[in-house]
Amino acid sequence: MKKIKKKIVVKNKQGLHARPAALFVQIANKFDANITVRKGSLSANGKSIMGILMLEIGPGSEILIEAEGEDAERAIIALERIILEEEPQLIK
Amino acid sequence: MGEEIIKEEKILKGIPASPGIAMGQAFLMEMEEPTVPRRQISDEDLPNEIARLEDALIQTRKEILEIQKKIAEEMSYEHAEIFNAHLLLLEDKMFLEEVISRLRKEKFIVEYILVDVIKKYIKVFSKMDDEYLRDRISDIDDVGKRILRHLIGQQRQDLSKLKEKVIVVAYNLSPSDTALMHKENVLGFVTDIGGRTSHTAIMAKSLEIPAVVGLEKVSRLVKKGDYLIVNGNDGSVIINPREETIKKYQEELLKFEEFIHRLEGLKELPAETLDGYRVKIAANIESPQEIPSVIAHGAFGIGLYRTEYFYMNRKDLPSEEEQFEAYRRVAIQMAPHPVTIRTLDLGGDKFISQLDIPYEINPFMGWRAIRFCLARPDIFKAQLSAILRASVEGKLRLMYPLISGIEELKQANRILEEVKEELRQKNIRFDEDIEVGAMIEVPSAAVTSDILAKEVDFFSIGTNDLIQYALAVDRVNEKIAYLYEPAHPAVLRIIKNIIDSAHEAGIWVGMCGEMAGEVLFTPLLLGMGLDEFSVSAVNIPEVKQVIRSITITQAKEITRQCLSFSTSEEILEFLRLKLKEIVPEIIV
């Protein structure tokens, strides 16, 4: 099983709150890989909106994303983009 | 002998969530917490409890989707989008796993576990430093209560069914409670919890219902039959006000209403300066549902009909027929006034899932709008054909977004000609003289507007994008928000240049960005020679009022002076001063 880790500084102006968080979770759920987000000593399931919000990832926070599974690589690329974009949006 | 109970005036301070003043009788929402017994269950009950939870989740999901649909139709997509977070929460893995694993371990009825888990989340969120995250408490609370209500089969008081005009007092109002309110019977509302950025506050603002939130204990202090004054401007709430206080507020309310009334009186009047120079005021719309409001506010037509609406919130692409029906309806409803349809403007900050547009690092400069349409002629042609076919029913115009140079414009026009020819072949009628315009929102188009003017019948200046591209300021990045300045001398020169080259070529120019609706800029834009102001329906009366209070000579002089300043600060200061002179009662 592939396991990939990536350290990212959150540049999004809202941090990973609200809409960006929702988007992050929606995208994460599209992949089979297990996704974990770590901030400091805390960690959360990357497919859970509550988990992500509870990490309080403000702008400038440094987080570590881990993806484990066949599509881990693609998952990391997609998730990183959301974090690096200023105002990502996905309308259902 | 009857004893008169003298109620004491009490003033509370909260967070102003939606402006305006409301006075009236209090209507207390039932205390929401239904008591949930802490009842043990046996192992055999477990499957049934889980099934009940699943059922409640499905019901809740259905309910939220319905509310979302209603809001999308009656308000806007941005408001409806709020409920996406609610839906996500409903299927949240962490939340559901926690409820189910505790259910198995502790063996209490599912209601009890659910309430306890929600309570825990609320506690965690209430300790967060970030105001925005703290305000999410009401979203979590909303979803939790909804699930609980379905579990125990209880109905929520429906605020859309109130009989009298009241002020709603509640511990908390969910965004969905708020969305269902009607201005006719909810004068205002006050709540114990909530913040400025809560979704309830956002909803209240767009419904134009005065509201104060975060009052901490208002729902406990107010008794049935109390009289309340809600001041959504400064965040104060007065319980059982004294005679003098009521009088003072009544006077203030009257003054405010008079001003609004005067603006309403403008509805039938043209946008004409004191010396008889006329311009047109049109409205920007997102969906046909907004037309009654557009007409009520006295718009001359639609200057921007955003068609992205069709492509969102769905899995497939809209058919030509579906678009034709909508365009036709709008054309008929607005006739004889013109409706300017902007062809698909996707990308930037508007994405849809069914097209599988790849993520881009720099979407505002990426594959979007006309660039996307030219690459997907199938989608583009279906829209053009729908617009053309509908054009016989009223007066339609069409315009292309994000044109950056003459080649693109010619290419788009070539495709339009192809569609026209196909229709002619099939003997389908359309308006042969339909006006075609280009949105000018890319600096390269602005600079070459004299060249572009030869290929179109009109321009529409899209200031939101034009400003961000001209100043190299991402308009959604808060850190550089201070640099996003419509009054930047560069922006003014660019706009002036666009208007001048259009007029030289003998075509007219409109503006459909936010700037057109800001009254501060009305004299300046008027003086530059802008022919059509396309603004949100609510801004129409104010813009008209300014135009009707000035002469074109005065406006031209204001423009001349503004163009001579070297900083936006001077320009803004000067415009504020002038506006105060022209319309003293306006608040900017």
C-alpha cells in the first residue's frame, strides 16, 4: 500500500475553515486512500468535516497530510491544490 | 382595583447582525431542548436504534435538501450553499462513528447519545479562538436538533406560518428558521447566541429583517407579551421601553421610512439629470425569480443576466430547450425592455462538477469564460442557439465575458454566425438585429477597446475583474484587500478610455460590476459618459436619486477633477464631499 506524506503551509485566507474545509472533505472523499491530517500533536480523519474543523487550521498553519492507498499520490496533489488556492470553490 | 404592573425598561447590548429598527410584541420561540431520557437499552435493541438513527438521517437530509432548493430559488446560490456544510455534517464519518460506537458501548437510547455528542462538539467549538469557527456552533446545533426532531417525531415551530407581526425571541435561530421567515410577519429577531458571520446573520441581511444576536440571556429575560425595540444598527435591544424611548425610536423610524418612501417614488421616473441628460439604469440578475423585484425597483431592463445558474447544482448539462424556455420567459417578462444575457462565465471562482474542469493554480487567469466556451463549441452553440431562438419574444442582447483581444471576439462572432445560419436553414426565426456586446474586464481588451469597438454593438465594463487584473490584486485575498481600490487613478483612466473609444466608434457602454451600484461613484461615471448603469435591484433607487439630483455639467466637472488627482485617497475624499453636497440625506 502506498503511503505518502506532505507538509504544507496553509495559504488560503480563511485557513481550512468553512468553505475550503468543506471542499477539502468533499475532495478527500473522492479518493479511496485513507487520509489523515495532522497539526502539531493533533490529527483528524481528512474525510471528516468535524475532524478538519476541530484542528483549527488557520491561515499560515503548517499541516501534514498523509494519504495511504492506491490513489494516495493523486489525492495528495488534489488536496494540496485546495490548500494553496486562495478561494477554492466547488459547487455541487 | 386593578393593579398596574409597571414593567421596567431594560437595555441589552448584543451584536448587530442585520441593520434597521423594529418595534413590536415579542414572540417567544419554544425552548428548544426537548428532554431526552437517559434510558438504557438492551443488546437486542441495538439494531433498531441504529435503524432509527439512519432513518432520521435520511429524513433530515431530505428536509435540508428541500430547504436548500427553496432558498436557491427564492434567494441565491450563495445562500443555498450554506447548507452544503449541513449536509456534509450529516454524513460526517467522525460524527457518525462516534455516535454508533458510543451507542454500542454505553447502550443508551440513540437520542441521548446524539444530544451528548453534539453537546461535546459545541463545547469544543465554543473554546476556539477563531470567530468564524465559533459561529459554526449554530450550524452544528441546527443539524443536531433536526436529527433529534426526526428521532422523536417533533415538529419545529414554523416561522413562515406566523399570523401576527412580531419580534421573534429565541435562544438560537438556525439559518433555515431564518430563511423561512417572511418580512411581512417577522419585524425583527433577537437571539442569545450567534455572531456577525453566522449564517443566520447573513440570511437576515438579505431578507432585510433587523436583527441583534449574541445577547446571551435575552430569551430568558423576555416574557410573553413584552414589548421590544430591536436596533440592528447599533446592536441594542430595549425590553419594555418607556414612553419617551418609544417616541424617540418612532421618530427615527419615521425619518428612515420617509427616505425609503422618497426613493420608492422614483420608480416611475427616468434616470435623468437636472438639466435633462438621460442614462439607463438596469439590473443584474442571477435567476428569473428576481424579475419581480427588478421591476418593483424600477429597472429599465436587465444589464447582466448571469447564466451560470443553469449549470450549477446539477449533474448533467442543461439542454438547449431548457435554456430556451428560461430565456424566453425572461424576454417576455421584461419586454419591451432589453435583457442582456451573458454567455457562460465559468471558472475563476465559479466551478461546476459535471464538466470536470481540472484544478488550476491560478483559476482567475485560467481556462474560463469565453476561453472555455471557444474550446467547447458544443456547449457554447447550444446556449447561443437558445438565446437566438428566444430573441423573437422580447428584446434580448448577448455579450461575451472575458474577451481579451480581437481574435477571440472574431472567433466568438464566427460561431454566432454559424448558429444563425443553422437556424436560417431550419427556418427558425430569431431577431436578426440582436445586439452583441463584449464585456471589457481584461486590461488588454480595455487598452485595445478602440479595435474591439468595431466588432460589437456595445461594451459592458465588468469592474470586479477589471480592477483585480489592472491592479494585480486577487480580489478574494484578504491580506491585500486594501489594494483593491476602484478609485485607483489607473482604474479611472482605464474606464475613461473604454468609454471614450466606444463613443468614438459610435457604440454605447454599460457597466455591470459592483462599482456601478456604489453611489459614491455615480457622479464620476455619469461625468465620464457611461450610458447604462447595471446594478443590484436594491441599489437602483439610490443611484437614480443621485443622477436626478445633479446636472451633467456638474458631473463632468467632478470627473475632470477626479482625473487630475494622483491618489485614490484624494479621489474618494473629494467624491464623498461632492455626494454630501448633492444628496445630503444619503448615507455612504
